[in-house]
Amino acid sequence: MHDIANAVDPFVFRLSIFVLAVFVGYYVVWSVTPALHTPLMSVTNAISSVIVVGALLAVGVPLATDSNGPMLARILGFVALIFASINIFGGFLVTSRMLAMYQKKKK
């Protein structure tokens, strides 16, 4: 008998999950009404903060086990940290500008 766990190649399984996530993400983002863009930006900032935590782990964890650590993981972690930080900062700027549009004008 064949083992069911070995029926599908893990690469094909992960690739199919990635493709489904791309389609779901596309339809979710493009179906958002303009009134919900500010909450959507807040969620995007939260996701970027999770990426920052992962990037810090990618940079710092190899240092805990070995003084050199895998250099590629440290470099990619640093690049992810920079990009996610820029995304968070830009998200807060866009969110504050969008919220300012809904405030009443001062006379």
C-alpha cells in the first residue's frame, strides 16, 4: 500500500497554496470599497510588523548559535527589515492623510 502522505510532492502542494493565496488576495483587495481602505491599511501595517519580527529573528537567531551565522539569511533578513519598515512608515503616512480627509474643516 502507498502512504497517502507521500502522494503529493511537497513543492507542488506549497505551490498550489501560494497560487490560491494570490487569487484570494487579488479578489479581496480589489473588492474593498473606498470606505474600508483606512482599516485595510491598518491591517497591512500589522502584517508588516509581523514581517519585522520575522526579519529580526532571521538576523539575530544565527548569531545566538554561531558568531558568523549563515550570511545569506542575515542579509535577506536585513533587507526584509528595511522594506517592512518603509512599508509601515508609508502605511502610517497614508492612513493619517486619509483620516485627515474625513475631519471637518476648521473655520
